[in-house]
Amino acid sequence: MVVLAAATECLLAQTRTLRVVTYNVAADINGVTAPLPGLIAPPSNPNNFQSGGVLEGIGEELLNGNAQPLDVLALQETTSNTQTVMPIVNALNTFYGIAGMYSNSSYQATESGGDIADGNGPNAIIFNTRTLQLLASVPVDPAGGTSQLGGVSSGYSGEYREVMRYQFAPAGVATNAANVFYIYVSHYKSGSSSTANNTNSRAGEAFIVRNNAVTTLPPTARILHVGDFNTGLASEKMFVTLTAPGANQLLDPLNPAASLTTNLDGSAAPADLTEKATYLQYRDDYQMMTTNVYYGAGGGLALIAGTYHPFGNNGTTAYQTSVNSGTDTALNNRLVTNGPVFISAAQLLLDLTNASDHLPVVADYAIPLPAPVISAVSLARTNLVLTLTNCATNGVFRLLLGTNLALSPANWSAVATSTATGGTIVFTATNVVDTTKPRGFFILLEN
């Protein structure tokens, strides 16, 4: 067999898919302080983390043919890192069987009002350490600090709960202007849009968020603004402020043209409703993003088209009924069965109605990774040895063997796999060289 390879060869540019979730987990209502049953384990056995719940089920869902564990989980209505966030982290690590796979920001956002049972619990974030590195956790407070949290009717800023801004980059690579991105997590004031205090309070928070993005971040920053926005009305001043043209303008994937007459509450847009899981009637939960993310401009974080959706709702649930009504087909034929545990669609719909009164909003994004370089190729008897540089730490590389270049790599044989523990690795494929056989070809791929 003739080995065909070239030293100092740069592989094709790589991207990493990130699954981003925002979820109001309602862990601070009516005295509840821990994750509700169904979120990380079945309602029938809330300590059985190996069986998983909604969060693990999100990783089973096929989006454009891809399924993967969540990479970012933005949370609203937690109680504290200790009582709500860490149990979720520990459960995810238990389910996937990898210690330290998930972690969270150590910053504890301010509890608005000081009552852990009133729905004003702090925003928080959990992330997959194998795919992302958390660079910063920054509170975005009104002028005067957290003492000014509260509705405008009481003379406060309108920012009802402390907004958090998290800065991320892909794990295992050096940071640069293209791979850094930011996530603002908000839980806007609730209440009817017919009440001026509610709409003015939401507008006040939106102004603080947009002003922070404009004055403290680069004008080409890649930004997600996620959370429970507590309205589906694009006519609100909040929406106008966030989507106004200018630096770091945000778009709503469900209303990218920013039509101010769009109303995504009520029965007109059933597939977009996220609250309540047992009585769907409002589109409260959002993942908004800057234009460069939405349109995939500039080679940085980019929304993968067709992936944005409420988990567990595809419009087959009748208005003001439960996602577990029996008519919901949102997860049918969309779940992979090769995960640590397969959670059925029926189980996940039951889990959703127990885990929170909201549905999570899920979307996949692509982010660039540096292209690895084959810096040396050699033979050691029947072994092929490749030296790779510029690797992403924890990047998984596969060597494929084939005899016909016309065939798709899917039809080639995988002969070796290696994981990069640093920027340079020596990749050895054992017993792949046989000079007595016809010529063969190798392809090196990074998962």
C-alpha cells in the first residue's frame, strides 16, 4: 500500500456547533428552591439523574440532522448557585458520566427584593467546559447599582432583576476578535402590556442592556440577548429599543424585519408560545442576536438556520392546552437513540409540564475554530505517524482509510482516533500500512 500524505498541510477550516438554551426554571416560586422534578430527572424519581430529564432530552433532539448535549444554559428564576444551579451542574455531569464536563459562573447575581419564593430569583448560566471557556461574568446594573432595581412606578430604573453579561470563547483555543461572543441574560418585568408601569419597566431594562452593549463592547461584537422577556408584542418600547438600527442592533429570529405590529402572544402563532407548558398562551422567552450572528457575517458566531424553536412545541398543541395533551408531535422522530440514555418523546413532554411553567428556547450556532496543520508525516514500520499543530484542546481527530477517491468519506474506514490534549499532538495509526496491497488514501478529520 502506498501512503499518500503531505507534510506541513493545513486542514480545512473547522467550526464547532454550540447548542444554546434559555430556560426560566421557576425554582423560586411558592417556596421551591431546588430544580423542579422533570428538569434533570424523571418526576417519578427526582434523584435518578442517570435517567435524565428535559435538559438531557434537549441534547437528544435532532436539529438539521445534528444532536448534541447543550453547551450553554441560561437560567432565570434560580434561587442561588448552591440551591439551584449546582444541582443542575452535578446532574448533567452524572448523566454524561464525565466529571467537570459542566460548570457554572461563580458570580451570584442579586436576588431582587430578597424573597427567595417570589419569582424574582437571580439569572445564572451553566456551560459545557469541553466546548466553551467562560472569560468573564459582568453584572449590568442601572445607574446607582442594585439599589435601583425595580419597576419605574416606584421610582426605580425599570431593570427588575439584575442583568448578567457573560463572555465566552471556544474551549481549547486562543481567543481572538472572531471567536469571542457575549450573552446577556434578562428576566424582564412581568405584567400586561396594557399597564404602563410594566411596559415602561421593560423599556427601561432594554435601554440599559442596549446602552451597555453600545458603550462597553466593540461595535462588531457578537451578542445574544436571551431570557424571559415577558411579552410577545413587538409594539412595546422594549422591542423598539433593542432592534433600533445602529451599533449592536439586535434581531428577533421570529421577527427579523422588526415589524412593530407583530404579536406573537395568543393563538395566532401557536408554534412560538413558551408559557405556560400546561396552558400555552404567551411567547415570553427569547434568543435575540446581533445582525452579524443572525446573518452569519464576519466569520464568527452564526445562527444555524432552522434550529431556533421552543423545545416541545411545534404548533400541534392547541392554544391554551398542555404540551402533554396527546396531540403534540414536536419531538416525534426527532430524538436520537444512541445517547447515554434514550428519553422518549412521551417522557419528555411529561417532564416539560413538571420542570417549569415555561418551555426552553433552543438554537444551534456555529463558531469557527483554527485549522489544524499537519507539520510532519512519517512511517514506523506498519504505523503511520502524523504530527499535528494548531489543534483545539480536546479536539477529536479521526483517520479514515479508503482505496477510491471518488467515494464519499462516509464510505471510508475509520482506522484511528485521537484526542488533542494540547495545541500539538502526535497521532499514531497502528498497523495501517501494508505494502503488499493496492494503493490507499488517508483522510484526517476533526469531529
